[in-house]
Amino acid sequence: MIPLEELEAEATFLFCRSSGPGGQHVNKTETKVQVRWNPSRSALLSPDELQRIQTVWANKLLADGSILFESEKTRSQLKNKQDALSKLRKAILEAKKPPVPRKTTRISKAVKERRRKDKEHRSEIKANRRP
């Protein structure tokens, strides 16, 4: 389990104006929260967990190796901050899980037969097109 306080200490926060409805309130308050966290600089992860997270998040990591989560659900900056941190924490816990090994299975006879019949049918359709 990752304590939110330690995660909050390692993360950097950026507050900006939120989009969507809200009228003047949206235009003048910075309630949207962006949380940036760099797993390679984190003391919360073991080297194995770091390696697993970097492979799982390979397409989500930014150029500097950090990951970005944001929240603009509510009109409260504090609630959005807590929401973004909980998103980050949930993603870390999900990425730390070891992958489930795949059970090898064989293709059943019925599936092979269905595939062969589909191929025969397609072949007949194409053969009937020829003069």
C-alpha cells in the first residue's frame, strides 16, 4: 500500500483553469490539478517494481520519464487534487501487480472445422464470380 502523504511529497502539482461549464467561476479560478510523478526518482518502489512500471507505462511516460494525471471533476481545487492523487495511486498499484501467466490452450476441433468451412464457403463465392 502506498501512503498518499509520501506520494504527495514526491509529486509536483500544477494548477490551471478548468474547462467546461461554470460561468465566471471557471474563468477566474484555477481548479484543474495536474499531478506529475517520476517513477525513476521515487523511493516508494523497488527496482523490480520500477522496471515493471516502466514497461507497463512505456507509452504513457513523458520525455523526462514522468507521468501526468489530471482532474477537473469538481469546482474545488482540494477535491481535484485528492482525485488526481488517488488516480495516480490506483495506477501505480495496478502497474505493480505481476502479470498473470497465460495458460496454453489448444484450438478445438469444432473451431478448426468452422474455420475450414468458412474458407471453403469463401472459396466457392470467389469461384462463382469467375466466368
